[in-house]
Amino acid sequence: MSRDADADASRAARSAEASNLASSAPENAAVASSRASSAPAIATAADAASSVASADSGANAASGASGAAPAPPSMTVRTVPLQTSFDDALKRLGVDARTASLLERSYAGVIDFRRDLRQGDTVSVVLAPRAPSGPGDARAGTTADAAKPVVREPLAVRVQHGAASHDLFLHRNLQGEPFYYTKRGTTATPSFARYPLAYTRVSSGFALRRLDPVTRRWQSHDGVDLAAPAGTPVHATARGTVAFIGRETGYGRIVVLDNMPPYQTAFAHLSRFAKGLHIGSHVHRGQVIGYVGSSGWATGPHLHFEVRVNDVPRDPLTVALPGDGSGLHGDERKRFAAQARRLSALL
Ligand SMILES: [Zn+2]
């Protein structure tokens, strides 16, 4: 494959653009220049094939190229069948565990990899060497280029599921934290509603320790109590699967939902459950799952509502919830969308 200075220069220019997109963090000159040279080249549809071919031949163009303009390392496009699990497929693609878990969360609202897999489903990625994300990384990148294996991260991921394909693209925020968004710069995670019912007042807030009015003991209150007339419908605040439905000491009639990881929600003191609901039932956001009551240890009709994040109870009134409002806006969104279009042509 021949290369000339003009081509390299234009690739370098495009790669600088890519690095802007991959991270909009303001950087000092050293980091910025080091990133420009190691940022992924953005192949247009026309030269995608050659770019990919050179990547697969294993050549790190940057180290072999002559001349002043360093050629950015090429991107690699790889596809594997989605057989046993998403995690396993990502492992085979060489994606590190942390990125794999981020991708799994990012796709959680799109596809349920535990039950939706079909014969012929595939995962494709556009991999590129990870840009240095901080002073430590930058130093490692310049001093140990040859010795250290290059960490390659997915700039774009496509899950081909039956006839549908679901694409997500990498974005790094000002702090360098990675996110995967749809090509429109929005999160693929479905949104959460804050409140599961029309309540009249918060009768008891989230508290680490409080005097329980029923047991007369000091204990934590792992949720909020939302007072409402008995029989008021209680809605799922996000899509999920019923993890538990039944009676529990203290809670009375309770429904626990596994929402998209790492979220779980619980609804207690219900007077009754919605008909037909059982463990494993899928519920959508807004679906009625039960009705307000005072079963269990309750002094009056109210909903005891919990939001757990990685199994830790968090204040439902203030906990950060995915969905609404998250994603990119303005020029950042436009740049991201343009980059996503170029990357998706490679998948
Ligand atoms: Zn409560």
C-alpha cells in the first residue's frame, strides 16, 4: 500500500478532528499534540477497506512511516458471532472488562442479551488505540510505545440482532469519562420516571437512621414514604423485570423490579398487586404494578418506594437517574453525529 505525504497530512487533520470528538476536554499542548498523533484516523467510506487492511496486517503505521507527518495508527474493524453472551463476544473482540461492562449498561435499554439472542446475531466493533486520557497515560504513551501493548478501544459498536442493527459510538466528556451514545448523541438507556404515583405528600424521607414509628427502634429508612389514598395505582418508574412479588416482613406486599443495571426499584405496603404479575414478568415504564395500601408495618396508607443502585439504597428523590436530559447538545452533538456517520460506514 503506497502512502504519500498529502494523504498522511489529510489523515492527520481528520484524526485531529476525531480526537476533538473523542474528547472535548480542554487540554494542555503536550497532551493535545500527543493525542493528535495517536488519535484514530477517520477513514472515509472510500478508503475504509485499505485502512482496515493495513490494520489487520499488524503494521503500526506510526512507527514505520518515514517523514515528519506521523501516520495515525489505523483502525481495525472486527465482527464476531453473538453466541453465548455479549460479554463473551466483547472478550473475543479484545475489549477490556471495564469497557465491556460500560457497553453492557449502555445497551441495557436496547436489547436484553440474556434472553433476546438469536442465531446469526453478531457484534462488530471499530477499534482504535486508546487516546491518552491524562498526564499519566500520556507519559506512558511516549516512553513505552514499543514495549507496552497498545490498548484498543471500540469507537463504534454494532449489534446486529435479527434484521435490526443497534449502533453506539464512543464519546468522552470534559473529564475524559467514556460514554456510548446513539448516532444522534443520545443515550440508548430508557428514561426513569422520578415518581411511581400521584402522591399527596412525602410522609417520611430517606434517612440513614431514624426512629421507626412502628418498631420504635432506631433504624435506617431505605426509601421514601409517599402518602396517597389506599387503592392509588403504583407505576413502574422504568422498564424492568419482576425480581420479587409477594409478602415480606415489614414491607408487607412488595414488588421488586430489576431495571437496567445497576438499578433496582422496590414498592412496598401495597394493598394488592396488578393482575397477572409474577416473578420474571416484563414491565414497561408507567405500567401499573400494584395499588397503595398499608400492608406490613405501616401506620397509614402510603407507598414505601426504594431505588437501589448496585444494591445500595439511594434517596429516590435525589438519586441520579438515567435517561431524560442525558446526551449531547449543540455543536458537540453535531460534531459527534458527523463522526458517528463516518464510523458507521466502517461497520
Ligand atoms: Zn418507608
